[in-house]
Amino acid sequence: MRELLQRFKDIVVYDADREFYAKIFPDSVTRDDLLRMRRMTGKDLSAVLTIENTNYDFPWSEGVFKDCFKAGYSCWVCEDVDRILGYSIVSIAVGEAHILNISVAPEEQGQGIGRKMLTHLIEVARWHKTETVFLEVRPSNLGAVALYEKMGFNEIGIRKDYYPAQEGREDALMLALELFY
């Protein structure tokens, strides 16, 4: 029932007052107030692919994102009033959630958007009553590693040669967050 209500909310909720005040009285609303998480659609793929291709030397293809839709993964974008700032994808099954991708447009990094998306994915996992949230991250991605640690993730292992790199392969840190109810 909760999931059904959330799906309805994703379709119906629109805070016109917030957008109105942002345009008419820009100092009355913070940027954080204008950030919104919503489900990713096929129409978002152009913007999502732009972010993906800018951020990664070995980006996901459009086909990979379409496969995420087909598989029923929970795919989200974070947007302000007029553009997509980042996206995130989580797979949920059998009491576990696996964060597959979180990415923020380079010019928007360091402003709390990644934290907002990660917090949202953890809430999505809670809606589904998952026990553990897993993810992999490059050890060289120091900003992401720091964010995950601040959010309570703990290192549970290393996947050797997991990521393609400019010179060979790079290991992945395996992280996990236990959810308690």
C-alpha cells in the first residue's frame, strides 16, 4: 500500500507555490527547497547520458539505462526548476538493495545533490523493507567514498579489477549499510 501511495505521490505532487515564490521572490526560497526527486523516464535519457558521458571515462550506454528500465530498477533524477542535475539507480530484490549508479553534473558537485539522491535511495530501500543497502565505489573517487562513510556505509570487501581504467583495471570498494526498523 505504501508503495502505491508513493507512486501516486510521484505523479500528482507538484508544489506550485514553491516554484512561484522562486520566480517572483527568489530570496524567499533556497535552492535546496527547489530540488526535487522524481522517477526517471525515457525522455530524461538525453540529459542523463550527457552527465554520464561527462563524468566517466567508461560510461554506461543508452542501452544499459534502457535495460535498467526493463528490469524494473528504481531509477530517479534530481532536478531543480528547469533541469536535471543528477540521477540515481537502485536494484531491490530479496531484502537487499544494490545502488548501481549515482551521478551529479560536474558543475553541480559539492552542493549536496549526491547526498540528497543517496538519502532518497536509502528511503526507497526502506519502503521495500530491505535489510541491507550495498554499493561499489572506486577507491580513487574520494568524494563519493567520504559521502558514503558519512552516511553510515561500512567497507565489507574489495572486488579486484572491477572497474575499467585508463591503464588496466581498478579495484572496487564494496560498502554496505544495514537498515534497522
